[in-house]
Amino acid sequence: MKWIKERDALIAQTMAFVQSVTGRTEELLPTGTPPVLPPVPVGAAAPPAPEPSPSPEPPQPFQVAPPRLSGDFRTELLDRVATFRKHQERFEREREEYCAQTMAKARAAMPDTGPRRPSGT
């Protein structure tokens, strides 16, 4: 049942945070529901009640990166295409090498039966 205690403590911390941010408690709890407080260990003093924080600072405006010049898009796109082509060429080269190795192993494993005669003769 340790998880119940941890859950209750998390709910209490969350409620205290919401109360400190909004400054309102009556809307947060359903009517008739007592607030859930974390259990206090035997012999320990109860934690102090959270003090209301001063009014929060207004949110900072969202920082937007400066727009790129049109030449930057072209340069970046050309660089990405060149990198993509290099990767594709490398993959194709690796596939060809793997195929050649596999075929060589398969040919080496086959018994040599000599020259083949055309069928039907």
C-alpha cells in the first residue's frame, strides 16, 4: 500500500501548487471532499502550510527565430540532397558487394558438373 501513500502525497503537493498559483481553493475541491494531506511520520512535526506566493510575473513573449534568406533555403536543400545521394550510393554499393559475395559463396558450394549440354539433344 506504499503506492497509495505516494499517490496521496503527490495529490497534496499538486493541490498546494495549484493553490499557490491561483490563490483559490474553493473551486479546486468538490464539495464535501476534505483535502488529501500526506501522512506525517510518527514523532515528526507537520509540514508548514504553503505560503501564498506574490503575484506571478507576466509570461514572456514567445521568441521567434529571425526569418532565413531565400538563398539559405536553396543552399540547405542542395546540401541535404547531396548528402542523401551519397547515402544512397553507399547503400547501393554495399548491396552490390553483398550480392557478389553471396553469389560467389553459392557458386563455390555447387559441385562442378562440367559443361552442360543443351537440352533436347
